[in-house]
Amino acid sequence: MRNQPGSPTNRPLAAAQSAVIDDGSFRLEPTPRLDQKRVLAAYSRWAPIYDFVFAKLIFFGAFFDQSRKRAIQHINTRSGSLLEVGVGTGVALSRYAPHLAVTGIDLSPDMLALARKRAVAEHLSHVRELREMDAAELDFADASFDTVAVMYVITVVPHPDRVLDEIARVLKPGGEAIFVSHFASEQPWRRAIEKVITPRTEHLGWRPDYPLARICGHPRLELVDVRHMPPLGVFSIVRLRKTETVPATAE
């Protein structure tokens, strides 16, 4: 579903104005949304069963995997260099087209160890590098990648705004960032549920209340498309494109 003016998928554009301050720079949230040590501990526990639960488990795994598959279909139409932020156990690596030069990063050494084993076992020659790295402090030069994939990650990092800022920095002008995630619901009843469960989900290493408007509000990234995936639009695929020029600052 493409964005149309006034459509529900276009609403984040208006709401995103609160995410950008007057001089055109991106307003970073001042405090972390999650505790990084808690996140690392959670994913250390998840690592041995992550593939089964989030990719293979009947119904539940398929629920997560269909949005991942749809995003990868688009990614595979692109060319050049691809950065996967939060590569995890590498569940997506074998699905990327061989013409892409893939780099993956993850903060969890336990998850990354499984991704490295997978790349070797499956002879994934298009995977150039898998590195332990904080997505909020990417160790890459400006304009390094044609595409950045961010699947089920933006709601599990302590500083999602900093991650978004770093993605904008390392993307080449005209490059695309593709996000797959659950975002805070605009429906009152679902928003109420998210408010109740958020303190509990933090112990699992994620929060369900990150608003879509935040990633649509970066001055260097323009919204291309939002697809709310069935069932019930629980997960969304969001495509952003890096603008060619730096926005002018206000006088």
C-alpha cells in the first residue's frame, strides 16, 4: 500500500514534526528507552532458541517471518552494499540475493556467534563481514551503504533515535533504509494494552511503544512507503530514502 496524501499511512508525516527541532536537526530522546545490560542478557537467553521461536515455530514464527520475507523481497531488487543492523543469528543471510555485498552487525556476541557459524556452514560468499557493534555508534564511514535493513531491531535498542541518526549517516544519498517492526498503535484500545505490557516486555529486551512518527521525522530520510502487514497491522514495513542534500538550517 503506497502512501497517499491524507491516507492513514501518511499520518506519521504530520506527527513527525515534533521529532524535528526548528534548526532542522533531529531531536534525540535524552534518556535510554531500555537498559543495555538487560537487553544483552535477554538476547543471550534468546540466542539458542531464537531461530525456532521467531522463524520456524508454527503460527508464531510464521507471524514474524512473513514481514521479514516481504522486506527481503524488496531488498533483493536493489544492488550494491547492504548493511543489516541487528543481524542476530543470521536468519536472513541466506535469503539475500548473491549480487548484494552484505555486512551484518549485532551487539550480542551470543547471537553473532550463531550468525558466523551459519555463514560458514551455508557457504554464504555474499556475506562480507559480521561484526560486533553498537548500532548507536556505527564504525563505518559516512555514505558507506546503498541499503540498510533494520528488522525487528528499532524497538529493542536503548537509543533508537541515535540508531536512526547513524543509519542516515552511513547511507549513501539516494540509498534506502528498510524497517520491519511493531510500532506504537494509533488505536486507543491497543495503545492501552501496550502501556500495560511495556514494563513487562522490558525484561524480554524490547518495548512495543516506539512511535512510527519518530522514524518518519528524520530530516535526512524521506518516507517512501509504509505497509501495515496482516493480521491487524501488528507489524509494519517502512521504507525511507536518504535525501540527496543536507536540509538548510533556519535563519
